[in-house]
Amino acid sequence: MSTGPVGEVAPSGTVTEDGLEWRRMHPVTPVIRSWKAFAGIIAIGAWRFTDDFSTTRDFVADGGWRFVLAGVGVVVLVAAVYSALAWRVTRFAVGEEAVHLNSGIVFRQQRQARLDRLQSVDVVRPLLARLAGLSQLTLEVAGAVDSKVELAFLKDEEAVALRAELLAKAAGVRRAAPAGLTAEGGPTADAVAIVPEPVEEAPERTVIEVPVRRLIGSIALSGVAVAAVLVILGLLGTLVLTFTGRVDLTDVVSGNLVVLVPAVLGVASVAWSRFSGGYGFRAAISPDGIRLSRGLLETRAQTIAPGRIQAIELTQPLLWRKAGWWRVRMNVAGYGMATEEASTTLLPVGDVDETLLACWLVLPDLGTEDAVGALTAAMTGSGEAAGFTLISRRVRFLSPLVYRRNGFLVTERALVLRHGRLRRVVQIVPHERTQSLGLDQGVLARALKVAHFTLHSVAGPVRPAIQDLDLDVAHRLMQDQAARARQARALDRPERWMER
């Protein structure tokens, strides 16, 4: 991924000397982008005017709403003009090695996303874009925090075809003359893989689907539901005090309501985000990699290239235990911490079999004879069953609930970390995805001769670590894991996984 200043932008449809054909986004793009400005103004206004109900009422009664509408109109007009100018100077081109994007009105910018570093390709369809038959193509590339490239907006069929082309090139499949012939029609010594024109989308097989009823149940049994209950109890308590005459109604409207309304909106927003982000979830496998699709108003179809998931985390909140549900999240290079929660979710909610299947999607071979037994012990077991090494017995008085639960398991292919009694957590990191390792000790840890082990992964929701290991066990784990990581990386497949 690279950025930098550029000169004049080549006109749309122009083929430059380096063989790149530059194209524009769809002409409706400025309309969709300016709509975002309008939605932002509405959100800010709603927050501002609900802060003080009495002031808002007086402002509307005095005709202040006219000035608000005029201001909104001016802002939307400016946003529309800016979006139109930005669309005119934005171009993209697809080469054999990278995707090029030129943009910027005042400061021109050139971005290049190397295809051999491609982590995932997402086809995103916001509600307004869906109505217009348009999609946004998002390329996540291993690199800096802001390494993704967004091509917005393209026709649906163009976005899907472009995704197939990019994944084929990222895999190492190349366009070439037919096997045995050169471009001029003469013989050639080696046959090369041929990409059809246009590139056909690779077939897929669906392996996991999340029912809507289960998704709703998982939200109802989450911390969001607990927060909602607390807000409702607070509201009911306020109403009881009001009707019994202990609190004046004016004080309720001007005081407590100002606190409760944002709380209700916050809880509703989180619940809606989880429902909308997990609605219609489907996981499939294909030669391109793992395909994940989800979304209610805004749909997202992710295609994560093989081997690009760096670490996964299985979690089971206490309220999910009776239903046997688990959630699986993942680290993917290029996503970063600012990525929305749905994009880093490999499985929003699933039973034990589906959770094991999600692990298999990432790591088909765990490197142990009884992979199911090892993962089951990691998810629900305790003690040293299945070969787990537990934390130090010297911290038993500090962690009476988890000292037989917290531990780690090393297989030929991955490091498995297990911790948590009430909220169960399992973290799995393939050896070749180890970024770096660390040990740290506080004052109490030094006195107890224990250490905290950390395996550093790429930025994401999974932060592999295990605390309170015996000092000699922690040192040995660190040395052995470093050796395993070096050996695994030496045997790892190339970045272009179909290249011969």
C-alpha cells in the first residue's frame, strides 16, 4: 500500500503507457455521498435538541425551525457540489500487480493496493446504494492502519466481476495466451494458467447459516439486554415517584428524561447494530477463501483470502451457556481496531458444532489426532485434560475460580489459550501467524515467581495472552513458540496461493 502526490489524472477510459485503463465510479456516486452529510446533520441535530427539551420547544415555537431547514439545505448543497467535484477527479485502474486509485481535489493522492498483500475483498451495499443497484468494493490490504482502498460506487454486476478478477490475480492466476502458444501465436515452452474473459466468480458451498430467531435470542441474553432492563427500571422508578407526588413532573422532563433518553438510544443503537450486522449471516467456502455475507439494511459480502486470518477468539457469556452458544471473532491484517464489529465477526452466534466448523474454516488441521476433543476441552473443560498446561498453583488463592481453567495447549499447528470460568474464552493462533512474543511481571508476579505471557497479533479484537504461568514454564513457552513460529513460516504457502 502506498500513497503520494500525483499530477494530472488521466481521463476516464484512457489507457496510459504502462497499460493501465483508468475508469470512473458510477455517476450516481455524488448523490449517495451527499446523502451521508444529510444523515449526519440529522443525527447531530437530534442529539443537540434532545439535550434540553424545554429550550427546544421554545425554539420551535418561535419559528427557529425555518433557520434549521435553511442551514441543512446549505450544508447538503455544499456536500453535493463537493461530492460531484471529487467524483470528476477520482479514477481507478486494475493492473496485474496492484489496484491504483487517484483522488483528491485540492491535494491529489495516489494509492496502490498490492494484490499479493490482499487480505479480503468486501462488496458492501448501503441501503441507498442498493436502491440504485450500486455496490462499494472495499479492498483490505496488509499494511498501515488506513491501508484499505474503497471503490465506491460501482454497478452490482461490475463490483462482483471485479472482485472475482482481483481475487484471481491475488491468487497468482494470470491471463495468458492458450497453453503452448505465445501471444503472437507461436509455440511456448511452458503452459500458463488462463483466466477466462471475463473472470467467472468461483463456486461456493454454504456451511453455516444463523437463524434470525437465534440471533434475537443471543441479543436478548447479552449485556445489551441487561442494560435495557436497568434503563427500563430507572424509567419506571421515575414514573412511580412522579405519580406518587414525590417528584414534580417538570423536574422529570427537564432532568431525568435528559439522562434516560440518551441511555435508551444508546442501548437501542447497540442492539440494532448487532441485529442488523448479524441478520442473514452465512458462511461459505470457495477457492477464493472464506466468504461471509450478512446485513439487513446495509449488506456486506466479505471474501477473506486463504490463510489471511491471523487469530480467532471463541467467547461464551454466562447467559449463553444453557443454550450452548458461542461467538467467534477474528484478527485480519489490514482491518485494524477502527473496523466495525460485524466485519471482524466470523460467527455472530452458533452452537458447538457450528463453532467447531468455524474453527475448521480457519485451521483445517489443528495438528493433533483428536482435534474435536482438544477444542471441546478448550471450550468447556478444566484441568490438564487433552494436554493443557495450567497456570501456577501459587496463584490459587488469587484466582480460586479459574486456576484449573486457565491454561494453554500447544499442537503442531497452533497455540490454544483458554481462560475464564463465568465468561469462557478460547484463543487460537496458528504458529505461522505469530507476530512477536512477550513476557512481563509486576511486583506481585515477581514475588510469586510467575509471569504473564503475551502473543502479539495484528490489530484486532483478539489479544492472545495468558497470565500467571510459572516462570520457568513461561520462559520455555516463549522460546519454543518462537522456534515453532520460525519453522511454520518457512513452510507457509506463498502469498499467491494458486501460483505454481
